[in-house]
Amino acid sequence: MFNRTTSTVANVDPELWTAIQDENRRQEDHIELIASENYTSPAVMAAQGSQLTNKYAEGYPGKRYYGGCEYVDVVEQLAIDRVKQLFGAEAANVQPNSGSQA
């Protein structure tokens, strides 16, 4: 669908890429004490920039209101299982309270 070699932000919009890189350097060079501005790992950035963000997945794993959510279900169930294991919990909800908090 897209050429992943040439369809990069750096190639498509160099000005935007420069601003992104400048912000990255700023975050690497300073300590932010605002919780919502935590420095994110490359793995988290890759997941947040993946095709998973293209999917609207209202509901819960296996009980969605829209089709085509089988891989989103896998990801959400992984998160649920990992949170339950981490905290020794019987249940967990990993969904945000609203889209504005996502």
C-alpha cells in the first residue's frame, strides 16, 4: 500500500521531521517532572505508531461492536493478562475511561 522506505516523515515532510527531532533532543537533554510528559521508549513509540491505532475497537475482547478486531483483541488480552500477573489480580481493565484520556 505504501513504500515504507520512501514514505517516512523525513521524506514526506522534512520541516515536520526537523521539529520532531528537535523535540526528541529536548526530551533527551532535560528531565521532565510532569507525569504526562514521560520519556517514551522506542518500543512504545513503535506500538503507538502502528496500524493498531487505525482501528476503532469499542467493547471488550471477543465482544466488539465492529468486525475486524481480532488482532486488537490479541493485544488487549495480552495487556489484561500482564496486568493481572503483575498485580496478582483476578481481573483488570486496561481501557481508558474516555477517548480524551487515551
